[in-house]
Amino acid sequence: GYFTFGQPSKALLETYDEMNSENVSLDLLYGAPAWSLLLQHWRSRESDCPIAGRQLMYIHSGGLEGVASQLTRYKHKNLLPDARAVQTS
């Protein structure tokens, strides 16, 4: 689904973690929402989806300096487990 800008979201955190596991660094304000929606449509089985199953190229045009503070916001909203360290990739 769609997201409210800057609002911590479990779905965005899941996308952030998934992409980090694939060695793709994202921020939580722009990158994670973009990839969340891209992946939703890319994985779609809808016949009319123009990007379903196709190769994608994403050009990251922003910085990652704010990731630690973004993760801190997620921690304060109880979206990060207590044991998880707030770190950047």
C-alpha cells in the first residue's frame, strides 16, 4: 500500500531489511517506500502490470546520513526489537 511521508511503518522496515540483505542500501524516507511499491508491483501476477517480472534498475540519488536517526524513530515507535542495535549499512 501507500505510506504517509516520514511516518515509521513496519512494512517500510521490512523492505529496508530485505533490501539490506541483498546489499542494497536504502534510506527509510525515500528509498524504502519506493522499493516497497516497486516490489509490490514487480512481484505482481497481474497481467496488466507493466513491470511484473521484469528487470529493474534503481538509481539511489540520496544520502544515507539520516538512517541512524530514522531507525531511532522506529525504535521509539516500538517497531524495532529491543535487542536490535540502531545501525547503518
